[in-house]
Amino acid sequence: MKIRKYIYLVLGIIIIVIDLLSAYFIYDDFKTQFPTVSFDISFLIFPLLFLIVGLALLFGAYRVQQKINRKNRQVLENAFTEPGDKH
């Protein structure tokens, strides 16, 4: 499960960094080619989709970490119960 968490975390960070860089370059390129045209958010729809995917991957890494913590707590609780003791 830790490997899956790290994969989600690394992919999420990489996608968000690439997304921010692409949004900046799209904005910069648009402003240099068309200085008189106003900038519209519709030019950033593709980078916004990547941002959503990156954030979803980061949220997935958070959920996997919560699952790991829950399993560790359960193992710790089971370590203190006696083998014949039933709740």
C-alpha cells in the first residue's frame, strides 16, 4: 500500500507542476502574440483539467495514508488483547 501511496503522490505532484508551467507558458505566449486581445479563462481549460487530475491523485494518496494509519492502529489494538479474549 505504501508503494501505491508514493505513486499517487509523485504523479500528483508532477502533474500539478507540469500543469502550472503549461498554464504560465500558455498565458505568456498568448500575451506576446496578441497584446491587444483580453485574456480569457477558456484558454486554460486543458490545464485546469490537469489540475483536477493532479489534485485527485493527491487526495488518493491521502486516503491511502489514512487506510495505512487505520491498519496500524488495528494491529496495535490487537497486540494488547489476549488470544482467548473476545470482545
